[in-house]
Amino acid sequence: MFTQDEDIVKWVKKQLQKGQITELLEPGLLELDPESTEWEEFLLGVKVGLLCTAPDPLDRPTMSDIVFMLEGCRVGPDIPSSADPTSQPSPA
């Protein structure tokens, strides 16, 4: 699955960059509608996970930032699919 110089974080980033999101899903989840709230929540979880695994600890979000980002996904289907809650500033 991974090349010799690759780990899971690099692999996930590569799949996102190539638009191969379905490679990240369990086969049972492949039926998710890309326009659904569940799909948006899945993508948000992946993006937050990548932020939390930044090589430099100083580049990682604080727990309050993570809570803010994850609470944003509870808004529901009114979130535009192009919105990236991970790029919003926290209310600190």
C-alpha cells in the first residue's frame, strides 16, 4: 500500500491531492453520497487528523481549535461543500 519512503499521513495527503477520497473509506462506506452531511463530516475528520499530525508540534492545532473545527460540522447540510472549516479562525 505504501511506498518505501511513505507513511500513512503522506499516503492520505496524496489521496486527497489526487481526489481519490474513496481510497480512504472502508468498503461499506463507499455508498456515502458526496453531497451528504456524512461525507462532509468524513472529510472534516480527515483534514483535522492531518492537521493534528503535522511534523512540527507547533504547527498542530490546540484542543480548543479542534473542538471549534469539529463543532462546525454539526451545522448540517447548509454548509457549502466548498467550505473548509479547518481554515476558519478559532474564536480565541
